[in-house]
Amino acid sequence: MATEKIPYKIYLSEDEMPRTWYNVRADMKNKPAPLLNPGTGEPMGFDDLRPVFCDELIRQELDNDTREIPIPQEIRDFYKMYRPSPLVRAYCLEEKLQTPAKIYYKFEGNNTSGSHKLNSAIAQAYYAKQQGLKGVTTETGAGQWGTALSMACAYLGLDCKVFMVKCSYEQKPFRREVMRTYGASVTPSPSMETQVGQKILAEHPGTTGSLGCAISEAVEVATSNPGYRYVLGSVLNQVLLHQSVIGVEAKTALDKYGVVPDVIIGCAGGGSNLGGLISPFMGEKLRGERDYQIIAVEPKSCPSFTRGKYAYDFCDTGMICPLAKMYTLGSSFIPSPDHAGGLRFHGMSTILSQLYHDGYMEARAVEQTKVFEAAEQFARVEGILPAPESSHAIRVAIDEALKCKETGEEKTILFGLTGTGYFDMVAYEKFHNGEMSNYIPSDEELAESFARLPKVPGQE
Amino acid sequence: MATEKIPYKIYLSEDEMPRTWYNVRADMKNKPAPLLNPGTGEPMGFDDLRPVFCDELIRQELDNDTREIPIPQEIRDFYKMYRPSPLVRAYCLEEKLQTPAKIYYKFEGNNTSGSHKLNSAIAQAYYAKQQGLKGVTTETGAGQWGTALSMACAYLGLDCKVFMVKCSYEQKPFRREVMRTYGASVTPSPSMETQVGQKILAEHPGTTGSLGCAISEAVEVATSNPGYRYVLGSVLNQVLLHQSVIGVEAKTALDKYGVVPDVIIGCAGGGSNLGGLISPFMGEKLRGERDYQIIAVEPKSCPSFTRGKYAYDFCDTGMICPLAKMYTLGSSFIPSPDHAGGLRFHGMSTILSQLYHDGYMEARAVEQTKVFEAAEQFARVEGILPAPESSHAIRVAIDEALKCKETGEEKTILFGLTGTGYFDMVAYEKFHNGEMSNYIPSDEELAESFARLPKVPGQE
């Protein structure tokens, strides 16, 4: 098969689509650290998590052992609406760069949510429905996750309540309308609908909100309304599990043509797309069957891996969620408003944090304007206007391909193109107008944030 | 093959992609009427059209005889970037409607221009490049065509100058930024850059522009700058020819599974997507090999087929372009500003006009709010947020499927889903807020517009 001409786009047939998610935790010797109860400092078990999350999702969250977890038929049917996603051979980019490298990308943007988020949204909505729940609540910043969840809930006839950070709600009215098209209720956060919202508005009238505040409101509504649960679009083990459909599809498609990547690159905010993309490859690496160079790419303005501490921290700035052990800038860290490229989360998936800590992957931080340069270069030859998030991966893929041009190496590069940038044109406009800067947090700023890390037994 | 389970999405392999465009004019006994010189009333030949259009495109425009026209290899390579487009079996919509009908749609929205427009944009840009031209000029309203042309020009390294109707330029800044990402120069029209723009601004200071005015500016720049030509995104015979790639792919995919559509439905503004979709099917119908019911769908607010006159008219409101014989509401007709669903062109492709006149296809006009109802219903089960234009076809496809539910007929319905609505959320918002009305032009209004039709020898 290896000599066959590789098409521009490799689509699996429906029969070849994954029937199981790949749980990379099964291959890890050092398992990811458990979530801790912020009050007691004790690991949280099934019963502790039930008030907030759906039962089956908690089981998946806590399952460190089962390598392959079946994808229910209903979810597989939904996946067929927008999957398999294409694995694209970037012939045009290769030619433009005049590189001997072979570049592939797995493109997750061909669905209305515009990103990979839908892969986990449908799974989380499905298990909520199975449990007989009425609905789910969540928060959204830029709106991709909220859109994905709205789509999944509309399909299953589930109520969907989204708290959207107020400044996004006002600046991205189109995202809001997409969610409304899917029947979701979208509330700007902070709102008067929750106690925590009322409290924040009383203390900070006129605030434009934050993701942490929106999480707090979503959790309050979920826990105080019977038949509702809270769902989250990244960071959690379960989300990486669902996103493994990206990696399993990519690996199946490459295997069909006998292609083995040397380098695998993904952007990393909370880590769900990168974790999903690398899962089956990382499994082989952890089992010692094959080696891959795996690179996480993050913004220099929010450098969790490259400048963060590996410590227990809150997942939310509101400090109401369980503690997770991760590379973190501190839950009080807020990226500069100048930062337009997404990936704003202060922490990182515990799975990826452990793998990074154990040396199985590396990380690079890139400057914002360099990211948009790569985005534009890519758009012009590959015809896809990429999301700023995804463009972090494009940046490093191009850098690696240019290195190959210097050395003459014919490396095979695989990267994750998580989504499209159609709702991010304000950021592109800033870039075109030369109004985009490259903010980098100072050591002092980070030290201040680190000083507020929670006290946990056994942690300095 | 007919018993094989049909997948949700049928993708052709690259080998199965069309090598030729299908020129339906070859099958027409009554050929479409020629373009006339507005000054002399004489048919326009190759030499008359050269100052405005590229040579090879004029040849295609005038070729009524060659049934299959080869697609150059470079264009086929570009098509591989975003084609084949999926032919989708709408299992979820069928189930939602509880219809015995089998519904298929050809989805052209999986590219950054968001629509089928790219199919002709790359062809027109390619021939301009082949001719050694420096660049092309065009107009754009909503921005899909301008975006498509920008993408094609960026790929080929061709200069691209877009005149964007001023009100769109201001209301749709994101479309403008997408075009800028592809390196196009985008000018709000009317502008001070052209004589015609200066004249209009002097007469109507503060005007927000019109498509007709933007066409005039684009033509002026093309004809007054050496190395430039004007290109157009719909209406022309050449554009229908390029768009036949939609129909040829759709037919090849259906043939693979032994499926024969009973009804073929497409929205019609200038007619390029509908003309492209139906080309090979219409060819069979014209040759008497097979019968299909073919339905053009247009807005009740801009009803060229259903209430227009079949007459020679200007293609532009500025009255500078050649005269075309078509179903027209008169070039002075302007749809109500309340109309949000696209398809605003006053006339219709001469090919489709002739076919409609000869009884080979029928037409339906639908109300705007009914169109958005269909759009929302479709989005919720099929996961694609459709363009308002495309939703006209969805409306009638749903209506036909519901008729089958009443009669028990198992008809096979094929419709064209031309694009996505990501840049049309203002219209969706109006719909969600109950602020959308159903304007229908009065007979008096149309009579006034008809009275201004140009005087042409042999035409009443």
C-alpha cells in the first residue's frame, strides 16, 4: 500500500470508523493524579462527583485501566453526520514551503460548531439523556463549546443552558445566534439568575465576566435543579477519551497507506484536542512499540506547560471545582486582553501534565503574531481559514517543515487542525491592521499567581 | 449495488472526480438566446466581449455545442483541496419528518468561501492567469463570491480587486476580513476610485450602494487598466458550465448506488448552482432518456421565474452590461430591504430561462419566514447551519417529503445545499426575534419596473 499515490484527503468509510474510544491512561505507568476535594484534600470518588456530573461520565473519568471503551451506537450514528473527518495531505503547503517534509493534518472544522468540541458534546449529552436527565448546563467563552453542546442537545431533545462570558456574549452575537438556532438558552454571565451571579454583580457592577464566573453559575444551576448536570468541554479525562476519536481515525487512515508520522503536533489550551489526537500514538510510545516526537503548542501569553508549575490547583477562577494536579499558571492568572488566539485556560489536562512531566512529550510556546502569520500562509494555499487556536499547531508544523528544508530530512509531520476561524475575524482584523502585539507575562506576574495556589497536603 | 446500505455521506474517490464539465446547452434544441449589444441590439461575438472578459471564458460562454469540456489539470488539482463535496443521505431529516421519501443533498459548504462559488472562481481565475493577465475585478454583495474569488486568486498569485456594496461592507466586516486574509483589495462601493463611483456619489451623497453600481465600478476598472478583466459569479453560461461539477459528482455518486432521483430541487438567484446541479440530469431529460421533476425555488420577494417577464434586459442595475434574454423583474427592481434570504438578483440565467420557458422545469416561490423555519429544522437534525439561500431548497424538499408522507409515495428527492450561514446570523437573529416579515412586491411595483425594460428589436 505504501507506494500508492496518497490522495489530498483520506476519508475512512463508515465501516472503518472507530467503534471504541482509546483510553491512553491504560498505557500509563504513572497514572494521572486524582481530583481532590478542595475542602478535605481527599481524592474524590464516584459518589463525591455525582451531584455535579453524569454517572457514566464519572465512571469514564475515573477509569484508568480500560484501554478501549465502546462508543455507543447512537453516538456512532451522530458521528456519521459529520465524521469521518478528513485527514489531509498538505501538498499545496509542502510545495509553497519547498520542503521535503510530508505534512498531514486532521481537520475537525467541517461541522457547524466549527471545531472538534462536538466529539465530546454528543457523548456527554448522550449519557445525560441515558440517565433520564432533563438537561445540562455549561459555560462558554468564545462559543465553540457552547455551540457544540447546543447541537448535541437539539439532536437528543435535551434542555441546554449556556452561561456565556458577558464580553463574548456582546462581542460575538453571531455565536449566540447559532446556539439559539439550536434551541439553547444563552445567558450572559454574570447574571441575576444565580446567587453567585448576583453576588458578583453586587461586588463588581458592570463587570464583563470571566470563564470562572460562568462555570460557577453553570454549576450552581446544575446542582440546584433536579434533573440537571454540569458538563465541561475540555481538561477532564473523559473529554480526552471522547476526543480520542480524532487520533484513532487519523491512525487508521495513515495505517491504510503505510504512513508513520515522525512528529505529531497539536495546540494545547485545556488539552482535549491534543490529548485526543495523540492517544493511540502515545499508547504505542508508552508501550515501547514505537517512538514519536510529540509537541504541544501553547501561546507565549498563556504558557502553562513551558512556564507553569506542576501542582494541584483549581480548574476554575471561581475556586469551586475540584482540585486537579496539572501544569498551571495559577487559577488567578488571566491572560492579557490583548491575547486573541484562544487557549486561555490557566491549567492543563492532568493526563497531558503527567505525560509531559514524565518526558513523553515536549512543549513550545509561540508568539501571537507569528501564529497569525502562519494562519494566513496556510489559508492562502490550503483554502481553509483556520481558527487562531489551531494556528498554533500550524506555526510549529511550518517551523518543523522549514527545518527539514535546511537539513534535507523527509520527516512526516502530522498536526491537528481543530477548527475554522469564521467567528474569529475580529482577531484577524487586528492582525491585518497591525494592531496585534505579543504580550508575554512577566516573572513577577506569574509569581504572584503561583503564590495563590491552594495549600494541599504533600504539596509545597 | 442497489441493495447495499447507503452511507450517510457518499464521497467519491479522487479517481472518480469529474474530468469534464457538462455543457447542457449541447442537449438543448432551443439554444439560450445570445447576449445583445445594448447600443446596437446586435448579438455579441467573441471580439465584442474581449475588452471585458477573458478569451477562453468567452469561448465557453459562446459554445452551445460541445457537451463535455475538459477541466484543466490545475483546476482539478485545486478542486481536490475541497472536493469531492459530500452527497449526504438525510437519514436524520427523514426520520424527523417520518416520511417514506428518501432525501439526498449535495453539500457545497465545506470550504472557506462557504458556498459553491469557488467552483467557478478557480476556473475564471485560472483562465485569467493562463492569458497572462495581472488580475481580475469583480463585485460582491453578501461576500461569498468575493471570498471565493479571493481564495482562487491567492492560490494562483493573481491580483484581485473586489467592489463590495457599501452597506454589506459595513454590516459584514468579517467577510471583508476573510477576503483580506486572502490578500484581496476590498473597496466599498460606490467609491472615489472610479468615474462612475464619483458620479454616483456626487448625485447621491451618503448612498449605501447597490450591486449594479458595484458591477459598474468593477467593469470600469477592468476595462481601463491593462492586464485586467472583469469576472462574474453567476448568471453567465460559463458559470453554469463550471458549476456542473456539482451535478456530475452528484450523479456519479448516485449511480454508484443505483439511485435515481425523482425530484431535483435547487434555489435560484442568478441560477448558477441550480444550473450546475441539474446539468447532467437535464441532459438526460432533454435527450428523452429519463424524466426528472426539476424545481427551481425562489423568494416570494424576488420572484423572477414565477412573476417575471421573459424578455431581454440588462444584467445590472447600472445598465452598462450586455442585454440577456431571461425571466426578469426588470433591472430597476430592487427587493425590499426587509428581504434577508439572498437570491436578490432581478433576472435569471438565460439557459435556465429557456429551459423553464420550454417546460423542462418548474418554479416555486416561498415566503421568507417559512424558509428560515425550514433552515432551523434542518440545522437541528442534520447538524449543518444552512445559508438562507440554500434554505429555499430545503423548504421545498421538506414540503415534497411531507407530501410523500400523506400519499405514501417513496420518492427520491435530491436537493442542492449550496452553503453555510455562518456569516448570515443577522438574518437568523431577526427570525429568532420575530422581526422578520414576508414582503411580497405588488403588481403595480412590478409593472413600473417592467415599463423600464429596454427596447429591443422584435421584443414588445
